[in-house]
Amino acid sequence: MNGDLILLRIAVNGIILMAFMAIVTLGAHAQFEKGTHYVNASLSGFGIGFEKGEFSFGLSGEYGYFIKDNWMVGGLLGYTHSGGYNSLQIKRQFRYSFDSNGLNLGAGLQFEHAGTGRNYIQLCPQVGYTFFLGKSISLEPALYADFALNDFKNGTSAGLKIGIGLYK
């Protein structure tokens, strides 16, 4: 199957899943207020990521700050193992969280240094959901795509990540 078609299927299925979760959820806690700090540790890949059909696994740490109600600006440091090589990522990102249902939409610009000796500049949209497990701890699944602007064929990936978030 064509790689672009797989990427499109992941995105469409993710949007449908997130829309369904938004409809059936009773509501999220109001933790998206101005001045709130956010820390997240995530796992990604799980073999469903798109990178030439190869298994991928990643770890990342995020920090964010809500500059306005529902609007967060932050950054990410990440590590990915995919297809026998490792890569490191650094990202600047923005996120909007809907406090009425927990859905969040994000976008970022990322620099990735791949173990293949290549560097990629990537545009990184994502759609996620915040399940609060307590007042300030959350489980946060998200579908992401990293579109390489300088080498789309070799530097583009997409997949699922699951994180644990802390809001303070």
C-alpha cells in the first residue's frame, strides 16, 4: 500500500476516534487556565508508526505553559528508534485544549537529527485527548504526524503516542 495512503488513513481514523471520544465523554476538568504549567512523558510508535513500514519506538518529554486559557506553548525533547537507527528531536509547539470535552489540537515545528546522518525540519500537527485520572494527572493519547519539509519521502512519519501529563 502506498505510504501516503497509509498516512492519510491514520489521520482520518484518528480524527474519527477523537471525535467519538469527545462526544461520549462527560467532560474534562478545567486545568487549562492561564498560568498552568504542564509536564508530560510519552511513549510513541508501538509498531503502528509510519516510517517505511518499519517498527518504531520513541520516548519524549514535554513542558508547556498556558499563556492564555486553553492556549499552551511549549517544547519537546525526544528520542526515536526506527528501522535500525536512532534519532533525536527538539520541537517548539502550540496546543489548544477544549476544556468542555478534553480534546486538544496541536502544531509544532521540529528539528530531527536522524542516525542516518540526515537532518529534517518537520511540521508537526497532532490531535489528542486528555483523560483526567485525578485533579492534575492525566492520560493523554494522541495521533501525530511529522511532515519533513526538506525531504518528505525519507523524513515523514506518523503514529500514536500515549503520555502521562501533570498540570500544576
